[in-house]
Amino acid sequence: MSKKSVSCATLHFEKTINAPLTRCLAPFRTTRGMARWWDPASRLSKFGVGGLVTAADLPSFEIVAVVGRQLIAHRFTSKIDGVAIWSFVPTTRSKTRIVLDHIADDNTAEAAGRTFYWQGLMENLAAVAEKRPVPFVKGAFSGKTLPKGIRHRTMDEFARDW
């Protein structure tokens, strides 16, 4: 019996959000919350293992794990492959560290696009938790000033410098 080689790459992101843990988790728990930061057309069947998020422009996914107020994992069912693992670490009563690991076979070949995508979604999540407008709309940053750590407004700009 031969062994098949499995190759996965992990994209890792961290961001401290100026909001308490409950406000960072809330956007994951409802259709309205998902529509605000993920995809305006998002629909959440339920928040919990087996719950499905369907979307139009962004990938749809199934929730495969929820560990208290510490971790949410989902497996993509459309557009991209892999699993996303979101970890939530309160650093103070008013700040939360979000850690995201996206583990997928195609992360090596698609690293530029996926990095831009995840950075934008993390900025959107921070904006919703911090009660401000989301900066990442339909694949481009819409605000005047780019968020800290973001140097590009569009995927084309990002790919040019990658």
C-alpha cells in the first residue's frame, strides 16, 4: 500500500481589536452580523456545529467546531478550499486579540489573493466590533485612509507588489 503525500499551507493572521470579546464574537452568531462583515448576501442557518453560511461573492462554509468563546472553525464549501480557525483571546476588558489560521492545499499557489482577502475580512470584523463602517467593500478598500498594516486598496495593487 502506498502512502499519498498531503501538502497543506497555513496562512496566519493576528489582529488586536479595540472591543471586548463579546462584540468580536457577535458578528459570527447571526445572519445580520455575517452580512455586515463577511458578505452582504450571507445567510446563516444556525450558529453551531453543522450551521451553514451561504454567500454570493465570498465563499460559503460549514461551521465544524465551536469551543466556548475561544474558537470557531469552519470548512469552506464553495470558491476556496480548506479550513479557517478563528481564535479569540481577550487581552484586556476592552481589547481582544483575533488569531486566524487558514489551512488549505491551494494556499501556496493562491497566497497573494488569499492574504489580501483575509486581511480585508479581518479589517471588516474589527470595524463591526468597533462600531464603525467596514472598509473592505466588493474587493476594494472604500475609505480614505488605509487601515494600519494595509498598504493596498485593491487586489490588483496587492498582487503587483507581492
